[in-house]
Amino acid sequence: MRQYQTPQREWSVVYEQTESPCTGAQTAARMHIGWNLGNTLDSFAPDKGLAAETAWFNPPVTRQVLQAVADAGFDVIRIPVTWSGHFGAAPGYKLEEAWLERVEQVIRWAMELDVYVILDMHHDGSAIPSPHAWLVPDAAHIEGVLPVFTALWKQLAERFGAYGDKLIFEGMNEPHCGSDWVGNPERYQAVNRLNDAFVRTVRASGGINQTRKLLLPTYAASPKQAAIDALVLPEDPYLLASVHAYIPTEFCFPAREVNWAAPRTQWGTPADHAQLTDLFDRLAKRFPEQGIPLLLGEFAAVSKPDDAQRLAWAEYYVREAARRGIRCLWWDDTSGREECMGLLDRNTCQWRYPELVQTLIRAAYA
């Protein structure tokens, strides 16, 4: 532990920076399996101040919640954070101090567990219709988006600049435009511009941030071939790419969200295995086989009447991804709904599906 001083405060963080910092690929190789603190600091409730943390039915995060995650064997904790409604007007776009302090407290708790921690900018785009949504990656908006985006990341890079290099920054979550989750060349280019601005902004802040690992998404964090082919990463050895894949969607999502196909409770046919094999083969060919480390930043499936189906899916999913050097992070929403992807009861810090957690860990470390 080392002490770091700013003009306003002092804190302790785990410091693991070496004289030869790990590259993005070396960092990914040391990871195994991750967990998302979903529907919490990313709850889109811009008018609620600090109460936004509980706006989507989860209790406030405690140190014990994060301890339970690390104790189970997860060695990556992703912390999605929504900043909309928590920063001021142009030209400074100053971040709200109380919200920033709370985010920092949660990050500090996670880092004290000696796991990798990902700070992710989440729900600031047009996924949720709101007058506060501003991160819209298209030609009509990009010139207005860039000043806000760079101002926020400049502040975050400075605030967390002395934290050890197990803290990873993720520039955006699923950057897309309205209901368009597929994208087009113009929108792919806008995402590439934002990714480039993110890297330059963080690197310019100096110190550990010059070699901090940065996570860059495709358009909508999509695993579709056009989106992964369009991603352009700056020349920088400390970068990782990010996609999300809830596949098969009709098996992974709750019935209320699958309005284009019949929801599925069964999984395991040859066609099911082939679908995932194709996904991971395509991702491996585009990223790890080209020397680009890849995190599958979100994946999960809702609970099933026969949860053995989800166990079989999860074991195949994580094992096949890991075999290709792709690291997976479970999206835990724990929203209190009957159909949800939550694994951890955050009130009791007990796992609702301990066999599934054990399966995820076993497959990742196999």
C-alpha cells in the first residue's frame, strides 16, 4: 500500500505498477472471469442525485458485496457508472463531487480486494430516451459530443490517475444511436473517433495513465462481423477491445424483452453449440489471433424453470471463450424481478445460484 496526496485529500490504494508495465495482452492473460455491478451506479435516474444508486431496485453497494464476489473466484469487477445528470454545463462540464466521491469509494473497496477493476461510462447515450442523453455517435452529433466526452474523461483520468494499474478505464459501454444496434460506416467512424479521443485524453494526463489499460468497444459493443471489422484501435500496446454477446438472445433475455422470437428455456442442440462456436471463432480471428486482447464485457442468461439448461450453456460458453483467450464478464442485474440475470443477493451477500457460480469459475480456470 502507498499513500497518495492531492491538494484536497489523501487515500490508500493497492499499487502494482512495475518498471515494465503489463501490456493489454499480458493483462488479459492474467484475467479469468468477471462480474458486473449492474443496475446500480449505472441506474439512469439523473434527477435523483445520490439516490440514483438505488433507483433500479438494488441496495447501496457495500464492501461485503464486493468481498463476496472476489471470494467466489471472480478476479475482474466491472463498475458501470452513469454520469448523465451528474455534471455541470459547458464549458467545464464539472462532475458532481458527491457522486464522484461515492464512485471512488466503491472503486477503492474493489481495488483493495486485489482484483482487476473496470470503470465504465454507462447509459450516457441514447439507449434510454431522455433529455439528458448526449453520447450519440453519428455525424449529426459527434462535434457536440466530443467536447463533453473529453472533458468528463479528463476529469476522471485526473481523479483516478494515481490508482494502481489494476484499475482499467472503459471509454463507453454500448455506443449506438437510438434503436439502431447495427450501425453503418458513418456511425462506425464516429465510434472510432470517440475511442481515439478517449485514448489521447487519458494518455495526456500523464503518470500511470500513460500505460493504464484502456478498454474500447465496437459500435454498440456488437459482435456482428461488420462492427468488429470496422473497429480501429489506435497504435498503443495497452489497449483491449470490448464486445458484448447475449447469445442466443431468445435464451438469454427475459420473455418481456424477446418480442421478435419465441423465448427459449432449452439449450444444447448441435445448432446451439455451432452458434457459439461460430461467435468465438470469429471474435478470436479478429482479435486475439491478431494480437488484440478481447474482453466479452457482458454476457448472461436469465434464470430458467430447469436451471440445468443455463448451467450447460454457461459451462460451454465460458470454456470455449477462454480456450480462445477471450475473457467473459457476467452481467449481474439483481433487479428483484422474477426473470433476471442476478446471481448475488446483495442484501444477504449470498449466492442465489451457487452451482452456476461454481460452473462459471471452473470453466474459466480450466
